[in-house]
Amino acid sequence: MNALYRMLRGLAGKRRGEPDARKVLNLTRQRVIADRVEVADRGATRRKGLLGRNGLEAGEGLWIVPCESVHTFGMRFPIDLVYVDRKLRVRKVRGNVPPWRVSACLSAHSVLELAAGAAAGSKTQAGDRLEFSPVHAPDADSETGSSLPSHSAPEA
């Protein structure tokens, strides 16, 4: 597994069995895009995506890594799509994508699927830089003040 992929997944310091969730911050605009984003980085989770769900609550999302195209066939609700490159820069934003559509961005390395309106609400645009920070439940570590590191791409 290469260093970039480990950085994107945030494996450093991740404990076995800990949920793989992220908070996503738009560094360019200093706005939180979502605070409960699941990571889909394995075959089964990438294939399933958001299928079978009835919707996404505000602040929820799915980060599919790697991914440069998605479909909304069989979905029950519209979503926002934020395509991100390896340096965590936004390459393309599609808002309010209804069910039964296909979308792609060949320059992307991953895609962030969000509740409809989340991208516009955070004013996220192509060219913005994102940061994905691990989210974990409070435990003994939080009492001592230690936490998992946040991950952002190096400056280009």
C-alpha cells in the first residue's frame, strides 16, 4: 500500500475495529462540508455505495476511494457529488443529482457523495482544497488529550 493511499485512509493510528469515518473541511472556504462521512475503500462497500438507504441526513456522506465515476441507478434520493484528486483538490461539483443518472470526472481519484444541497451550502467549488479528519468516539484517549491526526494533502 503506497504512502498516499495510507494518508487518504488515515491508517496511521487507526485502531482495529474503529469505524472509518471522517469530518470533511473545505480549507479554502473554512467551512465544514460534512462531519460524518463513511469511507468506502473496499470492493463491497464501493459497489454498494448508498444503495439501499432512504436518504442522507445533513452532515452525512460517503467517500468512495478510488472512484472517478458514479451512478444513481436504484437510488431513492438526490445527492451532491464532489470529485477530488489525489492532492485533495476539488475537480468537479455536481449538485442535486437525481436517481437514474451517471456522472464522471476522469481527473478525479475519489468522490464524496453528500446530502443534496451540502456542496452549495458550503460553497464548495472546483479548485478548493479539502481536509479529511478522522472521527472517533470519545474514549480513554480523548481524556488524555491525544487524538488521531488529520490528513490534508501537501501544498502543490
